[in-house]
Amino acid sequence: MKLVTQLRLALLLMLLLGLCGAALQLWNAHQSRIHIKRINLSHTIYEGYLVLESHTYQLFKQYGDAIIIGDANQRASKNALIEQIDGDVKSIRSLISSKVELVGAEADSELATLTTIEETVSNLITRLDQFSPTGSGELSSDWERLSSLLNDEIDGNFRELIRSALAEELTDVEKTGDTVDRAIVVQQWVTLLFALTAIVAAGLVLAMLNRRITTPINTLVTGVRRFGEGHDSYRISLPGGDELAEIASSFNVMASKVEVKNQTLASEKQRLQIAVEERTQQLSVMVGDLKRIDTSRKNMIADVSHELRTPLTIIKGEADIALRGGVKEVSVYCDALERTREAANHTARLVDDLLFVARTEAGEVRLKLADIDLCVVAREAHAMFGSAAELCIDTPMALTRGDAGRIRQALIVLLDNARHHGGGDIQLQLGNTAGGFYFSVEDTGPGMTDEEKSQAFERFYRGSNAAERYGDGAGLGLPVAQSIARAHGGTITLRDRLGGGLIAALWLPGKLGVEQSDQEKSR
């Protein structure tokens, strides 16, 4: 018999034992869960009866007080207790129904007991209403009948019903506990039987392993160890035709091939070392980029805090001034509110610009896209900016798809930067270019250094020229304009103007280019 066949038979035997044991454990666990759930239900029902007993005796006490003292102002509290008693009964009935579903008709007697208690409580309430001023009061002077009702039926019969129900639940708990104890004893004996069977089976398997596997495997291990120590010429010799002998033969073939490939591995190792060094350099560059990004994030947070502090300080200061001292004239409050609104508007614009830039970087920008003519947008931006700039349109029509309001906002930013940071002569030009259209805003100012151009589109960056000539800016104009351009598939570039000054160029794709880009995105 083949070694694999013997192992399969042994494993099959162990598997059958394991499956039988597992099935038995699952069945025992299932029964244990049922018993535990039954015990928990019985405890809960027991507690429910205690609550029901408490509420009913509170109700009977209120009836007794109303009858004896003559207090007729307890109707609301009685009704509330009656509703609580109804709720207690419904809760107990639901729990007993769950127990019936769990154990079957064995728990039907508990439903009958609950029904008897419910009917008894209802009957007692009806009869007490005949004595109570909050009820009909028909028998208010029949003290003998009232005494019999209170002593015999409430303190006697009703109390006995409640005690019987509680005793029934305790009995059920004890009965279930005994069942669990018996099940545990049976489980212990069955576990012991399975353990003895497993020990015998393991002994038989070990004997077979010692005879058919241990010695050949030791021979194989010795050969593998010698080969691993560098004895490439060592070969394993095992007699017979079983699987272990075949392994020895395959090992010998493998050893011959490994001996040939060692030289190849040495060259591959050298190549991998070179690749690892190159990759390490790349990772170092990436780590540096991540550090710069983290530094930029920290700087942005600090800049946002700084930019928001000024308008918030203005708002707080205006409020403090308006509230300081006694009552002032309306004009004083109006002036304070006007300055507060201006500071709040500045803060809102700052937050809106930051949100737009962040959404663009996250790819979540929201644009109101439509077919537009950039010539119209250029004229609108020029009109909003005023006559300080010269408008030059070199194309009769510039059709594209985009958000006219956002593009106009970007142009206003470029024009406003030229007015505050450039010279007195400003020109806005619209023309055709490869695959789209371009806007250029030229000024005759001092221009920007190469370092300032490389940092101009960073949030809150303000060049030396801006700091000297325009102190109210937040450094978000160009980043917002660049975000608008990129959201439309375009870009903004800065370059020096011949003769001095700066040219800010906004490029946008034409309508055909936009449609092709949308098709590529959909694919």
C-alpha cells in the first residue's frame, strides 16, 4: 500500500473522530444555549411578576385610601397604574410566548396562569370601583363586603395566584438547571470516550509513521542539511519505490540544477542590489516631497489662522466698542454693524476661496457648466473692472464649455493683481491658440522674480511687491484663479513682458477639446 494511501486512511479516521466530536459539541452547545435562554426568560418573567405584584398592590392601596379617606382626586394616578399593569401583563405574556416558542407546549400552563391573574386583577378593579368615589360608589357604605374583598380575595386569593406564578418560574429554573447538570455529566463521559479513542488512533498512526516515514525522512533531512551547508555534490540514496524514494530522486535532480543556477543567482543578486539602491534614492526623494507637503500644510494652517484672526479681531473689537458704556445713538450701532459686516464678508470670501481651492485639489469642484462665448466673458470682466484696462479681442467668437462666472472671477483676479502690483498700463487680450483660447493680462510694473513666479500660486503667498504696495490681500487670488483654470482643463502661466512688466496668461480648451476630454474621462 502506498504511503499516501495509508496517510489518507489515518487522516480520514482522525477527521471522522473530529467531526463526530465537533457535531456532539455543537449539539451540546445548542442545547446549553436553549437552557440558558430558558433560565433567563424564567428569571425575567419572575421579575415581571414582582413588578406586576408591586403595581397591583399600589393600585389596591390607592383604592383603599380613596374608599377609607374619601379622597376622590386620585383618578389620574389610578389610571396610570392600570396602564402600567396592562403593560406588565403584555410584557410577561410576550416573554411566556417566547418561552413557548423555545420549549413548546410545556410552557402553556404559564400562559393560563397569567390569564387567570389578568382576569382576577380586572375583576378586583371592577369590584373596587363599586366602593370607590372615583368609580361608581354604589357600595361605599358596605364595609363588611369591602373587608371581605380586601382580606380574602386580595390578600388571600390574589396573593396566592402571584406566589403560585413566582413558584412556577422558580421551579422551571431549578428543573432546567438539573437538566443542564445532567447534560454536563453526559458530555464529560462522551468527551472522555472520544479522548480515549483519539489516543488509541494517535498511537496507531504514530507506529505507522515511525516504521514508514521517520527513518526515510531522517535520511532526507541529513541530505538536505549537507546540501545546505554547501556540499553541492552530495546526493541522497533511498531504496524502494514509495513517495519518499521519489522525493530523494527529485532532490538529486534539483541539486544538480541548483548547482548550475548558483552562478546565475549571484549575478541576479548584484543586479537587485543596484535596483534597491536606485529605489532607495527614489524613496528618499519621495520622503523629501512628503516633508515639504507636510511643511506646506502646516504653513497653510498657520496662514489661515493668521488671516482669520484679523477680521475676527475687528468683529470682536467693534462689538466691544458698541457694548462699552451706556446706551448710544443708533448711528453708532449702525457704524459698528457696518464694519462688522465688512469684516464678516471678508472672512466669508476668504473661506469660500479656500473651499474652492481645496475642492479643486480633491477633484470635487462644482461648476455650472454651459456653452459660453469667451468674448462675452472678456467684455463682462472688462466692464466690471472699469476703464483702467484696455480690452483687445482678436477673435470674433470663442466657444467653449465652462462656468462663465468662475472664468470671469479668474480674469478679475488677474486684472486686480495687475492694478495693485503692476504699472499703470494694463491690457486684457483674448485670442486663439492651439486647441483652445487664451486670455493675457499685461502690465508695465516691476514684474516678478523667478522665485516669486514659482511660489505665486501657493496659498497665502505674497511677494515683496505685494507687501509694499497692497496690504489688504490675503494671498489667495492667484491660487483661486489657477484652481478655476485647472477645473476647466486649462492653466495659468506667468512670464516677463518685453520692456518690463508681467504677462499673466490663462489658457482654456476650445469646445472640441472639452468634448474630447469628457469622452476620454467616460472611457
